[in-house]
Amino acid sequence: MPRQNLLIYMLGTAVCLAMTCMTHTVHAEEPAEIEYHEDVIYGVGGDEQLKLDWARPKKFDKPLTAIIYIHGGGWTFGNKNGHRDEIQKAAREGYFSATIGYRLAPAHRFPAQIEDCKCAIRFLRANADQLGLDREKIGAIGFSAGAHLVMMLATMDDEDGLEGKGGWFGWSSKIQAGVSFFGPTNLQSEFPESSNKLVVQFLNGTAAQQPEAYRLASPITYVNAGDPPLLLYQGTKDTLVPHDQALQMVEALTAVEVPGRVEFLIGQGHGWRGPEAERTFQAAIDFIAEQTNKTE
């Protein structure tokens, strides 16, 4: 899509919240300076093949920092294709980058979504040598429901479970840095009715009906001192994910001294266009690069 028309999107629409390693299809219009693959099978979720797209520079002299994109859509719609432009841009900047698909509700309720995302991270680690990425430098960027999944990847330790049965066991599913664009952090809190409907659909019931699911599906549940740095972006006029969600996560991270940043965009809602989108997208990439390279 044209960069000036880029829209950071959605836990939903305007009325709601957005196994072979190298099996792939090469994009017909692969840019000359990067290598780009679509529909790589990374695992199995139930009876579904799980797929991702990836890109990297054609020339590199050391393992690459990995930047993973996770789409939004209220856990119920959307797909990996929406971030194909972003992974190609990241590859042109010298990163390995991927956009991952995952199973959607209501056909697949929680924890299917986080199980699939964890499987994708394990796949990347298991195949890091072939893919050219540094398995100790994996960061993720997510949008709305995808941001929720990024924060789950960041805060959950391997022993917390929800690893699923997708494959690549024995590898960690923990990421080294994460960026959330207007993602929900505590599903046990109150949400506006429009977004609450999707939470209920995602978790197969209300908080009163499924209290343990609401606890287990909240990134804030897992925050501990060993978590990687997080960057949170949140609009102050978001009518789908209240900005209090970001505040709650900031307080939890501060309490255990996890490094990171939060930026509130005054007057912005559940997504933004134009220069602010360009600025924050680039800043997200830069944050992951900065944080994952601190150990060098």
C-alpha cells in the first residue's frame, strides 16, 4: 500500500475490536535487493496448516535481527497479508522479517491464537541457521489483538504453558523485545460494549462465566522481572481499547523494573494515519534493533 496511506489498524473495524521448514512460494515480483517468500508452513494448529511470509536482504554477513509482525482483527478476522509491505521494508533495512497467520475465533477459541504465535517463534528459532536470523534477537510488533499476542509472547515464560501442539518443541517461544500498538493488556478489566463482544467471543464467555480464561489470556498476569523491554503506543481517544489498559501495563512493568517506554498519542483513537503512522512504525523497528543489540 502507498506509505502515505498507511493505516495502523485494528482490534476490529470502526464498530469492533482487527511440516516442512522451507516449503514456500516465491512472490512473483520479488524486489531485487531482498529475498521474499509467502505461505511458508510453520506448524499445524488442529487440522490447519499454519503459515507465515518472510523476507530478508539477499546479502548479509552475520545472523540478522528478526522483526515479526502480528496482525490485528479482534482475534476473529484479518490475516498475515496485511503486513507484507512492512516485512519487505524491514528486509530492505537489513532485518529478517516475517508476518504470521494464526487461527481465529470463533472457530478457534483461546488459547489457539497464542499457541500458534508461540509455535511460529519456535519455528524461527529451530530454523534460524537456514533462515539467516539470530535466534537470540527476535522482536515482535503487533496491532490491537496482535499487540495483545505480542505482549503475551513477551511476558509469558516457557513454563507458563500454552505452547500448543504445533511442533518445534524444545525451543523457546520467548521474544527479546516487543512493541504494542493499542493492545489490550488486562482482559479482566472493563471494556466498551463494542469491544467486549469480541473478548467474549474470543474467550467463549463472559468474565463471570470464564474467570480463569480471562486471567490466563491477560498479558499483565505474567509480568515478571525477567521480561524483555516493551514499547507501548496508545491513543488517548481510543474507544475500543481504553488508554487505561496501557497504564495498567506500565504500572506492572514499573513494579518489577522491566525497561521500556509508553507513548500516548493525544487525541488519537484506535489507529492513526500519515506522518504519525510513519514515525511510530519506524520507531518500533528502531526500538527492537536497539533493545536486541544491547548485549553485543
